[in-house]
Amino acid sequence: MTAGALPEAALPEPWSRGAKRGADGAMSVGGVDLRDLAAEQGTPSYVLDEADFRTRARAYRTAFEQAFAAVGSGVDVYYAGKALLTVAVARWAREEGLRVDTASGGELAVALRAGVPGAELGLHGNNKSDAELERALDAGVGRIIVDSLVEIERLADLVASRGGDPAPVMVRVTTGVHAGGHEYISTAHEDQKFGLSVAPGADGAESPALAALRAVLARPELRLLGIHSHIGSQILDPDGFEVAARVVLQLRADLAAATGVLVDEVDLGGGYGIAYLPGEVALDPERIAKDVAGAVDGIAARLGTPLPRFSIEPGRAIVGPAGLTLYTVGTVKPVTVNADDDATFVRTYVSVDGGMSDNIRPALYGARYHAELANRVSDAAPVLARVVGKHCESGDIVVHDVELPGDVQAGDLLAVAATGAYGRSMASNYNLLPRPPVVAVLDGGTRVLVRRETVDDLLALDVG
């Protein structure tokens, strides 16, 4: 591919570090002119800035390793594959010193195909199938995060039927900390499907979390590694991590008092927030690492217990800002809207050639994104626009509100920032639209990581 005009100005967050805009108004990422990419790969396309991904992965690993070493502990950083997992992405993560966390048999298969050793993998899931558990055991997965008392017994029975070494497990607990931007992505309050509560049971009975830890210790087919906690997603206030750490370390001390077993590992999960809109500020890896390391050091000292080894699971924080989605504009329609105060205003609906099939998050929980023209400069006055998709749903919104040039027109390229996390991984074939490709950009070149689906692909699945 031939790069376009030389870039002149780097774009601020929420764009990736490799995003720039030339004097002619065209955007480039990783030295690749997005007009050239659209001509070669078509639209919509997921565009992934490889250098930005690697830089963010390295930043999290370095910041947490240094901060936890300073308090006399160690840390493993797992890339949360649910955000976006391809063979190449898994390889990038491992090459930058990260392990990989998977949440299904499919994600596990991709990580294994990428060459990630089983010992460097984790397997999550609140309802793992026997087939998924067997695949994890076959691969020598380094930790299986159990999510219920039933799963503990199922896994132990499965190991017993196969023979071999005990399965390494962590117990996922819910700490009661409600963190994250939306109810659907807050995962540590009690009234939801994940984990086992640390709150006491009925009539003062021991907590489900403590009961689960005891249950693991009672089965010789299982080896208890430690305790796992995840409090939510898109968290911009670090206080939640410190509160959760206090609860988990207390549970660890309670288990030691009750059984004499002081577990060696504690996982504090992920959920580190990013910037989605101009002016938003993402969590800084160095700041959060120092804050959490200092907090756990103080908590352990007050409890009189040595620090365990820790692990964290950033996903969105690494891949989210590294990605954008590139669309072609189709219909542009001004719509007169009646406001609550009986006033009227005009909102311009800008339709693109994708939509909720390639980014369900705005429709699912009102996620907000930012878009800009990617193919040209414009001196036209801005208009209030809503970027919408081509699906047969009124809720098919890509960007709820954004100012775009008033001369936006069919054929323009529109880039939506910070879609690297959960765009492709949550994509569907709604209305039988083929899913877009994932295209990596680096040093002026492109590489297709996941090819574009075709109508033939869709028809091949329909056995008639």
C-alpha cells in the first residue's frame, strides 16, 4: 500500500497514538492513509494500531511490575482476551510479556493456536461446559477460575475420572464493590451471575466465598492457587480497586485462620477505564499501579499477613484506544426534532455502511463514542449529527451526538475512535450483514488479521 499525504498533526485521545491528520485533512494511522486502506480493504473495517497496542501492553506490565516490586511482591499481567482476541493479538500480548485470560473454549482455542503456553493461560466462565474444562486440562491451563460450588465438584470429579495432576484453580468472589459505568458491566455486586459472595450467609453462616475455598481444599483433585476478584469495567476511579483488595485480603486472612492455608495468589481483575470522548482522561497505569500496590501493602501489614503474588487483567485499556472503525457515509438526512420545551432543532442523521452489527455497545448500554471525517478537510460550519447504521432498528446508533461538518455527504469516510475493545468481539450478523475485517497497521503497512466475511460465508452455514 502507498501511504497518503505526510501526516502533520497527531490526534489527541480518544484516538490511538499513531493517528494523525495531514494538511489535506485526511487521517492516517500507523503511517497508513485511511483513504488507501478503505480503497484496498473496503468499509466498514476495524483498524488496529499495532504499535499502540504494544505500547499500552508494555506500559501496564512495566508499571505494575515496578510498583509491586517496590512493596516486595510480584505481579502477572493477563491480557483479557474477551476485549478482542485474534491469533495475532494473542501473540502481540505474549511478546510484550503478558499472559492471556480467556472466557470460553473458543477464546482458549485462539490463544493456543497463537502459541501461548497453557501455563500462561487462564480460563474464566460462570457456566463452563465439560468440553471446555477438558480442553483446559488437556492444554495444561495455568489457572481455572471456578465460579460456583457446583463447578468445583464438577471439575474435581472430571479430574478424578481422568487421573493426572490436580487442576490449578482460583475461586472468583464478589466483594460488594459496585464499580463501572453501567449496571451491565458492574460485576462485583451480589445480585448478578458471577462469583461467590464474601457476605455472610443466612443466620450468620459463613460466606459462600469462604465455603467455596474450603470446598476446593477438601478435594485432592484440585490445587487452590488463590482468590479472584473483578469489580466491573470502564472504571475511572481507582478507589474501587483498593476497597475490593481490602475485602479479598481479609477473606484470605479468614481462610488462613480457619484452615491454616494462606493462599499464594490474589487476582484483582481488570476494568481500567479509557477515554471514549474528547476531553475524557483514561486511568494512568503508573498512578493506578502505585496506588493499588501501596494500598495492598498497608492492608496486608494491618492484617499481619505477608503479601501474596498478585495478578491483573487489563483488556479494554490495552486494545480499546488502539482501534477505530472506518465507515463510508451513505444517506444524510436532516430531521427537525421537537425538544421538551416545545422548541425545535435540527439533528442531521448520518447513515454509515455498518452499525449495531459491528458495534452493539451503544444500543446495548448507551455507550458513547466520537467520530470525525477521515478523508478530507472541511470549512463548513458544524452541525449536530447522529451517526446511525443501516440495520432495521431505530436503536441502531453508532454515535449518539457529535458535531460534523455541515457538508458531510455520501462517499465520505467516517472514523469512530476507541472501538478496539468489544467491537469485533461482540459483532453479529444481524440482518445478515457479514462482519468487517480486522486490519492491523504498522509503519506504513497493513496486514489483515481477520478477513472480511462474505455472503458466501453466511450461506455456507445455512444447510437448507
